[in-house]
Amino acid sequence: MIAGIVPASPLDDAKTRLQVPMLSAAQKRELVLGMLESVLRAMVGSQLDSTYLVSSDPSLLELSARMGAQPVKEPGRLGANGAVDLASKRAVRDGAGASLVMLSDVALVTSRDVDRLVGRASGVGRCVVAVRSNRGGTNALCRIPADAIPTRYGENSFINHRHEASKAGIPFVEFRCPRISLDVDTLEDLRLLARMDRASKRYPFLSQVLEPGR
């Protein structure tokens, strides 16, 4: 059994790092919620056996249940590592032998991307498969078994996860996927998202905000 895990900060924190003057607070909230829904849709629609959304925000827990994911209530603010570990323990208790963590702002991920990533990991066996973000983070982390290495989100997390795999003597595989590598933290990310989204049109309001009058 392979479980998907999506950690999500409360909506009130709606992308505090995203300093884009042309986006109103309401538009930031809309973007954050849209990205999370897109990630959950990709995970739930994939071949994963189950998907867990871990958050301290009751509205996001309710959303996850409506979308077919299992809500895991985060008591207080555990941080990314604590939240992922909480959901991982729940998944293992439910019978998961492997897990795939996907960050909630991987705005363009598809179910096919998820299936390809998991298929790559399954082809190796006991391993860690990760997708590097454009700034050296870890946007997706697949571990077989689910506790193969500790969770090491934070600065340079991709390097840290690779180091943990090396210490554990477990194969570490970098999976390349432009859609998963893109997360949204800066104006440059937002512009790239708008360009890449022109085909799927998941975020139509972005082009209107970034290119008014076009």
C-alpha cells in the first residue's frame, strides 16, 4: 500500500512568503486554495491507495474529506517535518508500506505525474525518490518503506534528503518533472506558472492580474 501525504498550512497564512503587490489578500487565498485542490485532485485521482491531508485548518480538513482524501488534524503548528511525520505514522498504522509526500503548492502536478513517480520508485524497490524544486527544496518525496529516512524539510532539503539516504545505505533517485519542480514563492514563480498554465487553464485569473489589459 502506497499512501500520499499532503501537508498544508492554514489558509490564514496564505503564502506569507509570496510578496506580490498586484495580488490582493483575497487573490492570494484563491491561489493557495486552488493549488491545494489541484494537488489533492492529482493525488486522489492517481494509483495511490490513499491520500492524507495534514493541517491544523478545519476548513482544509473538511475540503480534503470532500475530495476523497483522509484528513489528519495537526495539533498546533508542528512545522513541515512534524506534520509529515504525523501523517506518515497514521498511514503506516493504516497499513502503508510506502509514502509519497507532495507539497501543497505544486500547482501543476497531474495524476499521471504521480503515477510515473511512484512507478519509478516501485521499479527500484527499497529507495528514496525525490523531485528537486527550482530552488533546491524537495517538492515530492517518495520513500519505500515509508520510514526509510527521516523527514528533512527546510533549507536545502533535497541535499539533506539525499544525505539521509546515503547514511541509510538506500538508493536515492532524482525524478525530473518540470510540473512538480515548480512551486510558487516569488513573482518569478508566479509568472512561470501563468505561462505553463496557458494550456490547462487551472489559474485563469493569473494572466489577468500579471498582464492587465492584454
